[in-house]
Amino acid sequence: MQTITAVPVLPPRPIDGHKGTFGKVLVTAGSMGYSGAAALTGRSALRGGAGLVRVAVPRSILPIVASLDPCYTTIPLPEDGDGQVASDALAVLLPHLADNDIVAVGPGLGQGRGARDLLAALVCRSELKMIIDAAGLNALAKTPNWIGTRKASIVLTPHPGEMQRLWDNAFREPMPADRKDQAVRLASQSGCIVVLKGAGTVVADASRVYVNTTGNPGMATAGSGDVLTGLIAALAGQGLSLFDAAVLGVYLHGLAGDIAARVLGQVCLTATDIIECMPSAIQTYQNPPGRQT
């Protein structure tokens, strides 16, 4: 197992680039009462440098999500009686999958049958690159043999509770206490990249592991994970491998949180503050103090 310490470098932007050059991200998220999760993920993808972001949400919350940021576009999805995606949402999404570089699924999506059916169908598609977070992870944890049917290239972004549920689905033995061991073993078992969130976020695949050094307790706030999901998706859309996008994503996410905490304090920090500090984080990362220009 190789321990990674260097943070990847984002490719320079070509002078003749256009919005299609810098990645097209499809966000599938949100449900009644959770419109903010979809908006945070979409806004973060934009701040992370994606050229084009589309946010697919249940039809009833689309006006709310669309009003929260004018820079992404929206796609209405069929919904069930609880305002969550319906099982036939896949039919609406299918025409959009090929036109996007990466799909971020899960924030605020809910625990209904439609979410489980959607995740079960998406993970089987070999052409897809996906970031799965939040309700998407819980849907996977309720899906028998999803690892055996997985063909998509996937980044999983669990917090400790979601990690336990994924572990119980994948293994017949207790989850070890060591966080690196948890992430590496789930990555090896599932064939996915695992981003185990928390203090010292761990990124692992079957052969590499990275432990993040940025971030602070103020980032333990609702929506912070949605911001990370959008950021990783944006970086992958700009040409980084999924592993490198995950490593750089957690580093920049934590750095933005550190900058926000210096300005606002940890107690007052919110997920939108992390997004607003992302430009400073990216500039600091690209031009660290002491670098000769």
C-alpha cells in the first residue's frame, strides 16, 4: 500500500478553452425539504471550476433550486408522493448521462424506493464516472450485491455512520477501529475510491492511501459534505483522475474551511462560507507563499 503525501496539480487552462473544456457535471440530488443540498452541490461544482453544471431534482423543488443560483441549469425529475425521486427518474436522466463528464448523486435525495432503484441502475453502467454521497450511500447500503454488479467508476464519500452501513453491506465481520484500515478495505472490496470524511479525511483505493492535513472542527456543519461532493466532481470534470480529484478535493475543501474559520471563527462557519472561501483556497494552493513567479 502506497502512502500519498503530495497533493495533485490541477492542469493549466488552455487559452482557447470553452465551458465544455472544463468539465460538464450532472448533479442528481434534493427532495422535498432538502432543496439546499442540491443547490450547495451545484454551486460548489461551479466554484470548483466546472464549465457547465446541470442539477436534476424532483419537479416540485425545481423552482427553489433554480432560484438559489443562476449559473447552473436544472432538470425536472418525476417524483413520488413524498417529494422524492420516483423510480422512473432514470428514464429522464438517461439522455443526459452521455452529455456529462461526471455524475454526482445523493445529497438530499431521500430514502425512498426511487433513490434505491436509481442508484442500483446507475452503478451498473460501465461508461459512468460517479461521486456518491449522503442518501446515495444509504441507498447503496440497502442494495444487495451492489458490489458484484458495479461497473461504473465510483468515488464514495461516507461520514463514519454511512461508512458503518456500507461496511455492514460489504462484510460479514466487525468494522476495524482504524480509519485507514476501514477505507482501504472497503476500497479493495468494492473497487471504488473511498473518501472517509472526518478529522484527517482518508482517501483510498486498492493500492494508495492519503490522509488529509487541512480542515477544522467548524466544518462539522450541515451541507459541508455536499460542498465536498460538488468540488470533487468539478475537479474530475477538469481532467484529473478520480483518485487525484478526491485527494485535491478534500485538501481544497479543508483549506477553504480553514480560511473561513480564520475570518469568521469556527463556531459561526457554515457550508456556504466554505464555498465563498474556495477561490482563496484555490489561489493559495496554486500560488503558495514564497513561490517565485
